Amino acid sequence: HLSEDQGWRIEIKKYPRLTEIGSKRSETVIGRNSGRYDGKPYGGFYTQEQAREIVAYAAERYITVIPEIDLPGHMQAALAAYPELGCTGGPYEVWRMWGISDNVLCAGNDKTIRFIKDVLAEIIDIFPSEYIHIGGDEAVKHDWYKCPDCQKKMKELGLRNEEELQAYFTEQVVEYLKSLNKTTICWNESANSGKLESSVILQFWSDGKDNENVIREVKNGRKIIVSKFNPYYLDYPYPMHSLKAAYEFEPVFHGIEGYEQNVLGVESTLWTEWIDNTDLLAFRVFPRLTAVSESAWCDKSKKDYLAFENSLKNV
Ligand code: ACM
Ligand code: ZN
């Protein structure tokens, strides 16, 4: 996850301002958006050389690093660097708050697609993965409703709503990646229009209002990765996402029984905005990740939580 509202984290040679400006924020909000700020500048990014080193280290251990550039939302840091890519033209700042920024890429501007293709060309050169993740979660549409360019594009293409505009925007990127023999992964909201390009693998995280859409997609043959927020988000504390819940949750969840062949696997996420040291990181990850792993490879009928808990005593 190399791009966010709060920081851009990978060197892109064609767009140096992404890291010169986009990788730094002036300060960070205290707690969960209290309105008070810590006054401390924060920043950092991987050079392409450092990223290649990580890819090689992982490859030696049979691990593939899949990069994500999140679009069209979660792009405020990039917009701070290149405001002409947004609907309003800015100015934007690298976000000092947490959550979901309203500022997204303009989907009616051909410059935006050019920018994304250029960025992905460099990303693909660094990360040889067959899969490329292009985000697509939490793409707030406020600006698109008001933007003359976005509205003009929708008219031109006969799109019925802004969700379809996201599907169109995504498809441009998916087709580009296909031309380079890459398969695209998107977060599940990308399928809300019902028009998502068929080869895209959907990563299911946002349990609740989007479930119906995900179930419809799976039943229509869509391949998915299961990362359901509760319990697979490991940045959340154990009292919220318990070890037992992580173990007992069935990746072939209620509503998609019989469509196991469309579930490619599971993935746990760990977001670090609330985790500033490796001890806490390790505590959040282990042993929950072992529970998620066992869920991924163990037949439902063979799951036994007490046996699993006992086995941890030997770790
Ligand atoms: C996500 O957690 N917004 C994918
Ligand atoms: Zn726009």
C-alpha cells in the first residue's frame, strides 16, 4: 500500500514531486481527529532501489510482493504534489488527519489516466508480481458530482452515475495492466456499480453495506480474496477482533457457499497509523495471523479452536 492521503511512499522518477512533496506531512492529528495536532513533521518513502531489495529478499523466500497504488481515492498526498490531477485544482496539503479524504483524482481529465499509467509503468518495473493492486476503496464522489470534466465524461459515455464513472476509470487502468500481462486486484467497493471489468480480482474487506454486491459478484464468477474487516484486520485490538474470531471465521462466508472455487484465498491487513513500534506490531500480528493462516488451508470440518490454542503453547 504505497500511496495514501497522508503520504506517498515510493519514488517515481517521472514525478519527483510525489516524494519531494507527497511523502511529507507537516504534522499529524492527535488521537482520532481531536482537532489538535502534534506539531511534528513526518515523512519517508522507499527509493526504487530499496523496494527492489525488498522484492528480492522476499523472492528468495518464495514470497511475492504485490504493490498497491490506491486510486481514485486516498490520493490526497499525490494531489498535494500535482494539484492539476484533482477536480478542483487544489491547493491540497498532504493530509494531517486520519480517515477518508474527500479529495480524489479527477476521472474526467485525460491527464489523470496518463499519470496513473506512467506511475504503474515504474511500479511494474520494480515489482515483477503477476498481480497489481489498484485500490478503489472509499472513493468519495463529492467532487465528481460538481466537476464539469467528470460530468462531461459521464455524458459522453452515457454513464448513469458516479459509480459507473469509477468503473470506467478503473477499466482504463485494468486494460493498460492487461496489455502488460498483469492481473488487477481491487478493493470490493470497485464492484458496487455492477460494471467492474470481469478479470479484476476483488478483495473483500468492507463487511456490511457492500456484502450484497460482493455476493452478487462471486455468484457471477468473480474471483475474490477474503480480507473481511472483522476479524481479519490485524491492526485492531484483540477485544475487537479476537483470536477465536480470526480462527473461526470461514473464508467461504455465509451467502457464497457452493462458490468455493471463486475464493482464491485470504489476506490479513495491518495498517500502521496507530502502530508506531515493532513490539506492538508483532503483538497485533501474532498469534492472530496463525489463526488466519490455518483458516486458509484447513478444511472447515477439521477446525478445532481448543486444539489450535493448545498448539500455540509450543510456539
Ligand atoms: C481499506 O481498509 N480501506 C481497504
Ligand atoms: Zn473531475
